[in-house]
Amino acid sequence: TFTPKYEKTTLAVSSDGSKLFFVSDESGIGNLYMLDLKTGIYKPKTNSLNGLFQISLAADDSKLLFSTQIDGGYDIFQINFPVDKPFIDSLPYTEFRKKEKNKAMMIYKAINDATEENSAASSGSLTGYGNFSIEFSRQQVVRPNPDAAKTIDEENDSSVISDYDLNDSTLKERNYKLKFSPDVVLGNPGYSTYFGFQGVDQMLFCDVMGDHQIYFLANLLYDLRNSNFLLAYSYLPNLIDYQANIYHSAGYVRRSDGYLYRFRDWGSAIGALLPFDKFRRLEFDLNLKNLSRENLSFPKDPAYSKFLIVPSVKYVFDNVSYGFFAPVDGTRYNIELKGAPPLSGDSSGFFTVKFDYRKYFRVSDWMSLALRGSAGKSIGGKPQRFFLGGTDNWFNRTFRNDYLPFDEPEDFAFMEFIIPMRGVSVNERNGSQYFLANAEFRFPIIYAFFPTALPIAFQSMMGAVFIDAGGAWSGDIGDFTAARKNLSEKSVPKDLLLSAGIGLRSYVLGLPLKLDVAWQYLYWNWSVPKYMVSLGYDF
């Protein structure tokens, strides 16, 4: 466009390649312009008081979308048939742009006048200003004060001056100095299906380049033995990302014997993340875990503790695109291998393999179909247990037998809850192997509820229809039994759980709230509806 002094952003080319749309701040505000690539002529197409961003032209040139900021938020607007839209002859300049142009004209005039004077002097003509008498006998030259130009820091460090040549305008290369500054400091409430309401403080410190990060998370209660915290350092300048952390986690559980126990998991871990491209990566972790279980109801009962070395590796593929409440298009899957070798003759080692696959189909702009399949198996002297049932961040939660299924310290440390399996309680089934399948159709109910009066209090609403199927059992794969006969000789679920239901999703006060109504299939009938209110996003 031959105007390099103005900023141009966000380009779009017409389908025949003869027109170029772009945003330029030539008038002082980013507006839409169209350049005819054959004639080289460009003119504005819009006269907006707010800057335009992120233009997108349809493949057939029938419409052009752009975003702009309105009332503190970004909205998307559409121009129909932008190629045929009449040009605007000229745009009025903003006051800032007017001052810039006036300043440029003054500089140009001064340079032009000086050039004319130089031309006159070179031609031999002189310009006089009258006759003056100048007398220097009483004049004295003021000596410069060498300390006047020094700053306070330079006075304290004389080496600073010696490093620089004041007549040299080039910058000298210095080594990068690592200095952290707080990027995020916040405290917010949370909710856990298993431990109820919680409060969490988080702090993130980064250097200027973002190559080094320090992250701290804490939920402090009385002392360190009863608190949860994580302190992690991440090293990110190269292709492979590294992280080292120390952590402590404590939880209070009333076990099947009716006594209150405190479970603890503390230790340190190192990890590495190797990306192959934008969508594929390999994750490595080595975790040193100290586990303990203490009977708080009878403190004299000996505490049980264990030390584990847990290496793991996970391959991840993820290219999904997100919609209003969940992914709407793409594929994501991962396969994870994890184990703990037996130490000092202890036969409690284990080896676990898990696989999770999810596929999303965009049916329309606001409707999508989500499919998921997941399975895992643990073997060894003391294999991991998987707990099937419930959903994440479930407010009105229920537990099978009315207690959390933590009997061993490993149950608390790894917390292998397999969700969502709606219509049943947490830990409805458990075992050393599992599978879970979910199918969910998502659709809009209200796109913008209270769009102007209360945009934050209640924002849009989505609906869902779902089917869940899962199973968990111990032993060999062949030991799986879908159903059994009860005393009335009716088939009832054994290892296989089936449910179906409907759900609503919405943002309430900025929080993603879900309401699900699910029915469990009992083989001979359907159960009464189970209402589940929870926080979070869909899988």
C-alpha cells in the first residue's frame, strides 16, 4: 500500500485473487480497506469509531466477519458482499493523527527552508542581519562538572561509566539476568466430590522470557501434616520442557470400620515433556512417594507407611476444537504406562496400563456428538484399584456404603476414579481393571439468556442426551460377569453398569454448572431418576 508508516494487520484475499482486504490505522483508528491489486488503488470500506480486528472472508466473498470491542467485551460483526460495498472517499483523522501530520509538515517545511538557504549560500549570496559589536575580554568559559551527569547508581559503581563510550551510540550485549516477577496471585474456592468445599491459593512467578516458572499451590490447615501444597519449578527454554516439584497431600476418611483416618501422600517428582508437533507429545515422570495411614480415632493404633518409586510414561494426541462447554470437533487419546517396583522384598509392586480415546463430531455450529472409550488394567502383588461411578465436582454426591473407598494408602495417593458414570453412586463398582464408554449428544437450548441485562449472572444454556456404560472387577478378564440373579430370580447388575439421561449446562456467575438427570438400567427395569448437580466441563 506504499504507506509503511501506518500499521496494517489481519489480511484477507478475495476468491479471484484480485482484491486484498486489510485493516489499517491510517486515520488513527483501525478500519477496513480494500486494495485493488491490478490498479494499486485502495480506499476505506468502513468508518468505525472502534478498531477492527481479525477479519475473515468467506470462500465465495459473500460475507466478511470482524471483531471489535464494545462495552468492554469483543463482539463479532458481519458485512455482506464486502467487495461490492461502496467505498468511502476519505476518513476523518483523529486528533492524534492530525498532530502527527502537522508535526511532519513542520519538519518537512523546516528541512525545505534549510535546503533553500544552503542553496542560496552556495550561489554566493549572503544574508545579513545588521551590524553588531561583540566583546570577549570579560567572558569566562564555564567548566563542566564531571559529577553532574552521574546517576546515583553510577556514583556507587564507577565501573558502569568505564564500560561505555559516551560517544558510541551502539548498545553493548549483556548476559541475560534471571529475575522473577509475580504473574498470578489468587485465592479461590473449589469443590471436590470426595472432600467437599475447599479453598486454594495459587501463585505463579515467571521471568521476562517465560523460560522459567515457579508455581505454588496451597490449602493450609493447622500445620503441614494436615495441609495440601505443591511447589514446582519449570524449565521451558528448549524443545523439551522439564519440571521438578515437591508436594504434600492430606485427606480425612472414615473407613468401613467406622474409624476416622488421616491419609497422607508426600514426596517429590521430576518430569519431562517432549512435543513431536502441535498435537502429539510424550510425557515422562518419576515420582518418589511416601504414603501413610493414621487412625485418628485411636492414636495408639500403629500408623502404616510405605515408600514407592513410581515411574510413568504417557503418549498424548490432542487436536480438538472447543465450543461453548466442551470440545466440539477433533480427536484426543492417550496411552499411559505406570508402575512401582517392589522394594526390599515387598511384594506390593504393581504395573498399570490405561488407554483413553475420545472423538468429537461437529453436527452444526452449536450441535455436536461426543464419543469416548476408556479401559485400564493393573497387575502385580498389590495392583491399583479403580473406582467406577459418579461425576466430577458433584455437589449432592452419594457413596456406595456411605463412605469413601480408601482402605490402603495407595487408594488415596492415586485416586483412580473412573468418571463420568452417571445414575449411580461413587464407587458403585471397583476392581483392578475397568472399562468405560460414553456417548453424548450436545445441543443449544438458549443461546443468550438475558443478553444485555444480566450477561454475567446467567449466560446461555446447553442441553445433552447421554448414555454411559462401564464395568470394574478384579481377577482375570474372563472373570467379568455382566449380571447376576437376585433372590427373586431377576437379573440385576453385577460388574456391568448401564445408564442414560439428559442434562443442562450453563454458566452461573461465571462458573460452569451442570444438572444431570440419569436413570440406571437394572435389566428388569429402570431405576428412579438420580439428580446430579456438579461443577465443571464435559469430557
